[in-house]
Amino acid sequence: MKKILISAMALLFLVLSCKNADKSRFQVKLSYTNGDKMVTPQTIGKSNGWIFLEEIVYGKSQLPLIVDSQKISGASGNLNFQGKSQTQGIFELVFGDNVLAIPLINDGTEIQIEADLSKTKDFYTVTGSPASKQLQDLLAKVGERNSDIQTAFFQLDSLKKFNAPDSVLVAANNKKNAAVDQLNDYLRQFIQTTPNATLGVLALGWASRSFQPDKMETALKGLKTRFPGNAFLAEMEKNSQPQPAQQSAGSDSWIGKSVPELVMADPNGKDVSISSFKGKYVLIDFWASWCGPCRHNNPKLVRLYNKYHEKGLEIYGISLDEDSDDWKKAVQHDKLKWIQVIDDKGWAAPSASAYGVDMIPSSFLIDKQGVINRVNAEGAELEISVKDLLKD
């Protein structure tokens, strides 16, 4: 599993719960095999040979906090990581330079991990932490349902491009809606039954992308009733407010329209406009340093950029950070080589309003004529869309 903690899919929240843990100290005991298959000859001696225990910190900068680290030595071995936290929250064992990651919750004092580093999927088991095991299952099941949704959206868009008959479009749209309903039903059931507040908040973050406002309000109230005194749930309720009616970034109606012009400053203070990319293929990526799902999506974008930049792909990253220092640190930390600009008004940013962005990450794939080709494509769907554009 790549370092997506909770991507793709795209979570809105990676947070610490405010529930006090029984004990502040915990340890993670890792037993790994095939360490030599993860570290290639080109990366031996670099950061890829290390494993980091990181805490996902909820706060202004949202940069992960490295709690402990150990160097991989040999094809197999056993490593112990020491952690300390007064609250129950989310941690990750990060292998190398975002090669693999294992998300954890510190609900146990001794968490045991067995990992096969030659794999990228289903490569670990966890014991000693019921919440971490539930998180592993949650990630897998939400990932499967998100994959079904992406496939359904992709098929529907393809049929529209080829002017399929209305009856075919209706069937495809029903399939897409059924896939979304399946995800929502699963998340609703999980939120109602999970015994762990941290997992409940995490699932609620996912749900906020697809739940209707009344369903979201009901789920939030249910969690507050079951976990009274949880400060983050209280903050979510305080900050929740109806979104103004607008053309959402997730709306199909963006496709085929000309991209709105934007001009913003890069890290050196130089203005960079969307129109300056005329004649090029561009992925516009809205993100922020404090957005956990954005940060965990960045390694995917790095790989996409490295693979297709020389073939003509550009990325125009728009940060909604209000603190430029946090933004610049995140750009450097995540090794983002493409054009980065900042619109430092947060959710009130004019760029977000112009594109109807009410959640991040959000993205728009633009063709050479400045016409929007895809909206919020992720993973394989995004790569396929990029490939198709580059063929033109």
C-alpha cells in the first residue's frame, strides 16, 4: 500500500481524537521480510533505507511529526519503535521515501506488525491494537468502494463523449449512483457502530464528501452522543455550515468548459497565470499543507509528474494555505517540483470560488486549448486520462 493513508480517496480529515489514552507511552514492534526488495541498488544509503514512525498532527501546519526511526538492515529483521502521546491519534510507519506506509492508532501499549516489504498491497498484519486492525479493514473496504465509484464515473464520462443513447446513459448513471449509495451505506453503518472515537471522526471525514447535509448532520450528532466531550467533534459541529449554491468542483458540467483565468504568486513572489500554459496539458491541483488527504496524494502526483512531464504534462498547484511559511515547508518536504502558487485566503480564496472548490484535494485536467477535460480524477483513472490527452 502506497502512502495514501486514507486517499484516495480522499479523506478530508486526518486528526487526533481528544480522548485521553490510558497510558502515554506505547511501542510498535515490527517484524519484516524482503527488505532487500524494497530498497533498490539505486537508493541504498538514502532515506529509502529507513523506516519512520510518524504522528499525523492536527494543527496549523499539518506536517507529520517524526517520533522515532530505524534503519533497515538485511532482508529480514525485527525493529522496535517507541512512541509517546497523551491523546489517542493516528500514526504511520513510513517505509523509505513514501514507498509504503502502515497507518496505526495508539490504542494499545504494544502494537505488533508483520510486513512483507516485497508487496505493495495486503503486505502487513497488525495485532495488539484493535483500532489499527479496524482501520486496516476500513481502508480496504472504502478503497474498494471508491474504486467502484471511479470506474462508474469513468464509464459514464466515456459514454457521454461517444454520444451514447439516452437509455445507455441512464443505466450508467444508475450504476454510478448505486456505487455512491453503497459507499454511503457502509460509512453510515461504520460510524453508527465503531467503538472508537478516532475511527468515527475519520469515517465522518470521508462521509463529508458524499453525504447529503442532513445525513451528515445526523451522523455527527450520533457520534457526539456516543462520544460526549470529544473536542474535535464539537469543533466540527461549530464550523459546519451550509455551502452556498454554486457549480461544484465535482460537477460534470465543468467538463468541456474553458478554464477560468487565474494569476497568483509562486514561492519567489513571481506571478504565474493559467493562460501562460496555453498550448500545454495542465493538471490544476487545489491543496493545502494542513490537508491530510492532500499531503498523502502528493506522492502520487510526484510519480505522475515524473512519468509524464517530459511527454508534455504540467501541474499548476494552488495552495489554500493562509500561512506562506507552512506552504513553502510542505512544498519542500513533499518534493513538489512543478509550479506552485498560493491563494492565502483559505476557503475564502477567490480561486476556490472561481472553480467551485468546496473540498480538497480537487483537480482539473486541461487540454491544449484550455478546455477542462476531467474533474477530480484519481489514481489509475487520472493516469489513463493523462495518457489519452497526450495522444492528441
